Amino acid sequence: MRIDLHIHANKSRCSGLEPAEVIKKAEEQGLDVIGLVNHDLKPIKYKGSKKVKIIPGVEVSTKQGHILILNTDKEYPKGINAQEAINMAEKKALIIIPHPFDITRKGVGSKLYKLKGYHAIEVNARCLFDYFNKKAIKYSRVHNVPLVAGSDSHFPQEIGNAYITVKAKTIKEAIKKIKQGKNKTYLKKRKIKKKLGPYLKSAIGYTKH
């Protein structure tokens, strides 16, 4: 099973991606499952296709930085304490710390050391500098924390730039194995100039609507 855990739909101000557009592109990229989220909104249960299943979720803007919560039905208040958001999540949820050391995009940074109860940290295809992801990889190894990957897509060309593979037949089984660290992580290597355009558009709140 090939999964891109971090894609933004157009309910996020920073993304212009229609759900149908995401699904089509995900199929083209050979993805089986995607995490389709918005910022600080109640998770929306988007309908997938025969080839691509969707995990609902939300990227929460906590006081300490961003937290990605997938397979959740709850709404998490913007500005909530990060540990409180983690504690709020259901047992079924998959809690990921996205781009943790990316100082340009509200990563939690050193506050990660104090957080408890999350399931994985992320390498992120939108990090402008490789250093941010290398630091996440090192943290994962040193602290024995599962590592996942997400494209953090806001535009079609970004979908599938990072993903994981896991041997599972259902989303429930996949989440269980991810929590156990039984997945492989893939990150497409790209030069900064390839990342910069989409990065700047979403940073200023680009939307095609």
C-alpha cells in the first residue's frame, strides 16, 4: 500500500486543490491512500475512488506549532496547546508531527522533546532545505520514533513527492503498522528552485477560487 499522508484540500486558504483533482493526480502517481486535510477545520470525509481511499484529518495550528491528526472526527481549536490536542485525539487517530524542524513553516522545533503520545514524525517534501528533514530523520533514529513522509501538497504537481509504503490491506491495518514503525519512507529529491514557486504561492494564501 502506497500512502501520501499529507495533502491539503481547497478548504485551506493556502491550497487550490479540488478533492476530485487530488484523487485524479493520486491515481496517476500510483497512490492507494491519501491523507486529505485542511487547516484548523473539522475533518471532512471526502469520497475516494475505486483506486484511492481517503483518510480524513486536520492540520492543527497549536500554540507550539503544527500537528497533523489523521483518522479523526474531532475539531481542534486553533491555538490549542499541542499536548492538549494530542490528548484529545481518539484512540483510532494517527498523530504525526509534520515538518518538525522546519523553522520557516511553524514546525514545533525543540518543543518536540516535551511532547508525549504522538505516533510519528514526518519528513516533508515542501521543506526548502534538506537540513530540516535530515534533522527529523536523526531524531527518529536517536529517539526510536517512527518516521513517515508526506508531500504536504497544495498544488497538483506536488502530490506524491513524498509517501510511505506499508504492507496492509486496510487503512486500519496500515495505521496500526505505521504506529509500530513498520513502513518505508520515500522522499523525492528536488532542488530549491523547484520547491520555491508553490511554497511562495501558498505562503501568501494563494487560492484559485
